[in-house]
Amino acid sequence: MDTPFISFRHVVKRFAALTVVDDLDLDIARGEFVALLGPSGSGKTTLLMMLAGFEQPTSGTIEVGGARVDGLPPHKRNMGVVFQNYALFPHMSVRDNIAFPLKMRGTSKPEIAQRVARVLDMVKLSTMAERKPAQLSGGQQQRVALARALVFEPQVVLMDEPLGALDKKLREQMQLDIRDLHRRLGLTIVFVTHDQDEALTMSDRIAVFNHGRIEQIGTPREIYELPRTSFVAEFIGETNLLACKLDEHAGEVMRLTTDSGLTLSAHAGAVRIDGGRVQVSIRPEAIRINDHAAATANRLTARILDAVYFGDHVRLVATAGAQRLIIKGDRAGQAAEVGSEVALSFTASDVWVVGSCDQSSANG
């Protein structure tokens, strides 16, 4: 990244004795869509509120466009904010809700009318401009909140779990709509979510939060396929975490023995290994069933314990010796009956080392 547009430097936020954000550094480029992803209480919303100006850091600095903004009130930061509950004025029409931030800034009536008309068209609500929020669906209210955040042309748009109240189908559609707006308008968006699918679908980069720190930041593909810690591997998607003893390390390939006695070849990744025990991640969809033609470093014999049909895939639970494994197979070729014995195969690159471990961190 060249000169960052948004910079957090050594940012700490404490509430009494509780440290919510802990010495955090983060850079965001102009026009980038960054998702702050993590469980409840991990610090992501607090960081967003500090960027918006609704909270002040205990220590550290926040810069936007090369100028410090920590200490400035929210209305002087030129940022649009979309909250989870939308925060619409129930007595105002859609048009007046969207116009409100322009009126507060003293914008002329002709310009207000022009800008409101433009964003109403952008979010496909032109025909509903005179309705009140109570007359709108949840998805339409979300579009009004988004339009209100965009109408004064802010330099940054901040979103705090704005899709959480929507049903699955509408939420997925809104994800695509927001992503499309981001691309068309070149917006800088910081988006808080605890939904991994939302982060993977929408963002340029994902910052995974845990206990007030960023465990890993990277593209959706990097976060999913190349997790650096067991927390990231487990939080993003489903995975099999296995504790292993390191037998041999030659270049990028490791020879490992799991605690259950399986011998594996693994890709070392970018993780620094301390000691002779490591933890590896194997994604369920990377494990193939009865693919005897595949040239692969890892082959196991397993027995199917359970099978659940999900429509687009079958989720299998299998045991290889004493090791329990989750497998995601396709509906036809990889479907297997409960109780049957199968051959499992996966490459060394599918066994991704996520760090050193002790036996208590294993699954299985």
C-alpha cells in the first residue's frame, strides 16, 4: 500500500479496567472496502465508533487523509454512518430522512433536491420518496439509511452490521448491492460484521479481530486459504484442526504425526514454528473421497459416521483411526453411506500449518 488514507497507530481503548482495543495498528487505502470481522466483544465496533468520533481513543492516533481526526466531533469528520437499527426518523418521509444531513450542513434547497433525487435513484427508491419508514420493508429501510449516509458525499462510509436484521435472501441481495455501489462510486468503506460470509462476499480485505487485536488482515482468499492462526482458521468457515508432532521439516514441506497416530505431509506456510508440536488446518472441502486417480501426498482410510444433506453439498463426519474429520462432498460423486469405508485423499498444500500448539488445542 502507498500512503494510507486511514491510519490507526497504537490505538488503545479502555473502559475502566477493561481493554477493548489493544495497541492496534491498521492502514486502509482510499477507495478500499475493509471488513472488520470478529466475535462479539472483540473490539471491531469500538474501533469503528472511534473512527466515526462517537468514542475517543484512550491513547494512540487516528488519521484520515493525512490529518488527525481523533478529538474532532463526528460532524467535522465528513463520514457517513449506517447503523444496525438504521436510526431513521419515523415522522419524516423517505425524502426528508435523506435530506436531513444536508439541511444540517446548510445546503441550499435546489442542491438538496438534486442530491436527494440522485441517491434515491441510486438505491432504487425514487417511487417511495414520500413514504414513512413504517411503510417500508426492512430492506427498503436499509436502503434509506444507506442513501442518507451517501447524500452529502462523505469521504468515508462506516457501516456497523447494517444487514443483521434482514432475512437471508434479502441480506445476500443487499451484500451484492452495497458491493456494486462501492465499485461504481469508488467509496472508502469500513464495514463491521460478525458474519464470515458477508465479509468474504463484499470486502477487498478482511481484518479478523480477537480480544482487541487484529489476528490477521488480508484478502478474502488469503484469510480463508492461508490462515495464520488456529483462531482465524476456525472463525472463517469450517475446518479440521489437528495437533501434530513435527517429524521432519524440509523446505516448505513438513512430515507430521497427529496425536491420533496419522502420518501427514503438510505445507509449512508462513508460520514460525517454536518447538516440535504444531497445529494444522484442513478444510472439509479439500478432502476427496475415493479419488484413486489423484496424485496426492496424503491418503487415509476412514469410516463414515454421519451424513447430512445440505442441497449444494453433503456434510460427512468420518473417523480415520481415532481422528474425527469433517468432509464436504458433492451431492453425487462424494456422497457416501453411513457405515461405509472410504479412501480419503488431500495434498500437502491442503494441510496448512497455523502455528505451534499443545495437545489441549486439538480437535478430535
